[in-house]
Amino acid sequence: MNLIPIETARADMVLADDLRQTGAQPLLASGTPLTAALLESLRERGVTTLSVRSEDEAAPTDPRARREQVLERLSYLFRGNAGDTTSQALFRAIYEYRLEAR
């Protein structure tokens, strides 16, 4: 894990810890991949530092471990929409996309 200034963050980095604003719920969960738009939004919110994964903490290369990581993350994100068929379809589409993206 590396704590870095947001100015040095790149769109290919991944958060190592939950990102919270003072006393608030998490803005972003650990494991969230950073994008240019997301970094810009964080700057606008006044975020100055980020905890990012180091190169040796990168996403697993083992396909089973990768699937498990993606499934765990998406299950957390969709935790309140288990019975909704539209959400289930979106979950599946994002799951397949994330597995192909790496």
C-alpha cells in the first residue's frame, strides 16, 4: 500500500483502502479501479491523498482468484438489489466485462 498525493495518481491504479470523507460513509471501497473521471471528481471533492495498491498487490493473475475478486466486489456493490431482475442483468454484464477487461 502506498499513500500518494492525488496529483500523482494515475487512471490505472487501484485503491488499497476505503476512501472516506471526515465522519462519512465510504466514497469508494478498497479495490476500486481509478479512472480519469473518478480522479477529477475526487479532486473536486477536496481529496488530496489516496491509498493505492503497490505493483506487487496488483489484481491476481490466476483466473479463479480473479473471478472470486470480481464476484466479491460486485456482490458488495449490488448487495441491496438481490431480487431485482434488472439489477441481476446489470450485475452479470458488469461481471463479464470486468473479467474480459483484464
